[in-house]
Amino acid sequence: GGGVLNMHLNDPVLGPQRLVQAPFTPNTNQWYHLALTRKVNVFTIYVNGIAIGSETSTRALPDATATLNFGEAEGFYFSGQLDSIAIFKRALSASELKRIARQH
């Protein structure tokens, strides 16, 4: 929302936090490959295999067993379609993300 793409975290103690805040103005009726990587303390957002923003944060991620939502936060819902969501145990490289983006 607001012309930015970000990672939204909810923490029961610290409350909501948005990381990266990358500028993003999508065109309607167009597919985008979106990716977020975390390598050590650097979070990076990619659109179609190209990094559009990064932020360093030492903030711990909330409980890994908590509910994970895509396309919904704080009662606001993504108005579009999500396809081929995947979670990896490591940060993919920029070249790997470009290859995946080209496949879709």
C-alpha cells in the first residue's frame, strides 16, 4: 500500500513493523514475481528478479510456528491472485531469482 512493497511483521510485544519499504507501483492485469530474501541481517525485496530495496535489521523474526499470511495484514486484503508461493531454507541468489521469474 501507499506505493511501497514491504515485509510486514507482527510481534506480540513490539507490535507491527515494516521492513524494507521499497517503492512499487504495479500495473493492473500484469503478473509480477515477488521475492524476499534474508541473508544474515539483510532483508532484500525483488521484483521480477531485480532487487528494488534492502534493509539491515537485527530484529528477530516472530515465532516460526505462528500463522503465516500472504496477501493480508491488519484487516487489509490483497486484491489479486497469488500463485506458486515457496519458502526456502536459504536466501536465493539474484541469478536464481531471475531464473525463477523468467519461468513464470
